[in-house]
Amino acid sequence: MTQDLEHRSRAFLDRTKKELMFCRIAWIAPDGTSIRYSIPMDSDASGDLVFGVVYQGPRPGWTAELAFVPRVLYLEEAAPPLSLGVSVEILGGMDMNRDGDMLDAFLVGQVEQRIYDSAGLLVDRSVATDLVVLAMVGQSPAGDVDADGILDPLFSVLDVAGSVVPAALIAPNGVRLRVTVAHWNFQDLRKSFIMRKLSDECVFRNSQ
Ligand SMILES: [Ca+2]
Ligand SMILES: [Ca+2]
């Protein structure tokens, strides 16, 4: 079971790294739940690279986005009530992140890929992973999912020293992308669960 959860996370991380390794970031959500980007392409075979999206062929000037879409909010039984417009489940007796309290909240959802044209209009959206992705909510979804004291945003950009770069400073300080994803499965008729978090990084091949 643990291997299955790791395999699901690994597959998503590998696909995302492959997609974003060459990207130029247009925008990243401050809480790391979405990232908008374009990739280099030689649309007219002239040897000049332009940035855009491959969507039914090369689309210079277009952008793509990977965005977490929440589906269910899970609350440990003493967690303060939260309203996020998704269905809510109370987890009686479960300390999901094993930090010794019943005060935490978690969002389970999917990652969507969206395609925008050069005017910024949404052209298409599809599920980038049909797998359940987990993020913790507190003040924001960029919470500490496994209670190790380090936040686990879905996407973060790092500088050469490995520090997280604020969204406004990605150009020119961002040199690496970190993607973190967690999966869980309930067991024993929902009396227990297994959760696995995986994180991976890639160095940007193009300057931001
Ligand atoms: Ca807890
Ligand atoms: Ca953590």
C-alpha cells in the first residue's frame, strides 16, 4: 500500500518536472497551489526560441497552468470550522499528521492543467492527475502536511542557496523548482490511514 502511494506521487512528480524543467514562470500563487508558465518552442523552425504552449501544435504567447483544485476538506475532530465551499468531513479520533493534536485541517483535491491563449482567456482544462493530492489548510493551503515543522506547498521556487523565493522575485533569483505532493489512503473501514509525502526538485534550464 505504501509503495502504491509512493508510486502515485512519483509519477506526478516525474511528469511535472519534465513539463516544467524548461519553463519560464509567468506567475505562481503565493501559497504555492498553482503555477502558470510557458515553455520554449521553435514554432517556425527558424532556430529562434519563443515561449508558449504546445496545444494542438505550437502556440507562441500562450500559457499553461497547473492548479490544485480542492474537492473535500477533512478536519481533525477539534479543528476550528472552516468554510471553503467544498464538502467537509470530520475525522473522529484521527491525528492525520501525527503532531499530537486534533486541530488540523486537510484539503484533498486534484491538479488541473489549464491552457490560456495569448489574451489570457481560458481555452481548455484537464485533470493533470486523477490521483488525490493532499494539502493542509491553516491560514492557507501551504501548510505543514507531515508536521515536521517545514511547510509543504505544492509548488515553490528556490534560489541558489535553496531558500524559497517570494513570487515577486522569481525573476531573476529563481533557479530551481520544488514540487511536493502527498497521498493518503484510509484503511480498516476508515479507522486508520496511511499517508506518504514525496518532494522533488529540478533546476530550470532557462533563466526566469
Ligand atoms: Ca493533528
Ligand atoms: Ca512538512
